[in-house]
Amino acid sequence: MTGRSPYTGQAHDLGPLFPPRAPPGDGDFVGADYVAEIDRARLSGQIGLIFGLMSDGRWRTLADISTAVDHCGEASASAQLRNLRKPGHGGHVVERRRRHELCGLYEYRLVAREPHG
């Protein structure tokens, strides 16, 4: 599969969740309801908190992330994990795996890219 990192070989590991996509621009956010003047500061703060939390490389569910980051629902946590994968927000790898073999609960891990320079 193109655009995906190799799997770890563990049966429950699904590898990276989000394949590479075209950059959104200069790291700005996108969406039908996004209004930069209203949303940029809030979303920038939220993605920063999620990046800080996930930078330790530990596996977490969306509920774990939502609980750890104030004013962040699970849908927002999921959206910010997608954003972290985009080149405009660092182009990091976000991996996903099932927490248990017999359930649909997934957990996520950030593999942060080293900054250039």
C-alpha cells in the first residue's frame, strides 16, 4: 500500500491511520464551517495540547484524549489527530490499533517527526 508505513507485525496493529494528503496550506485549519477569526486560536490551542499529550508515544483512546484535554470532545480529538498527520501541521504519523481483539474500541499513538533545521 502506498503512503503507509510498514506494519509492526502484531496482529492487532493496523498501522498508520491517516494516509498522506495534500497540505492544507500554511498550517491553517480547513472545513465548511471554519472561520479563521473565530476558530483559529481555539483550534491552535487544542492541537497544541493534544500534540503535547500525545508526544510521549503512549497509546490512548479518543476518550482518554478528551478527558485529558479540557473542552475537547472525542470528535474534536479525532479531527486534531487527522490534522497532526497533515504536512501543514507537522506531517506526523498517527497510528491506530484495537484496544482488545473482540471490541471496536481503538487507541491511537503519535509518532512525532523531528523538526527540520
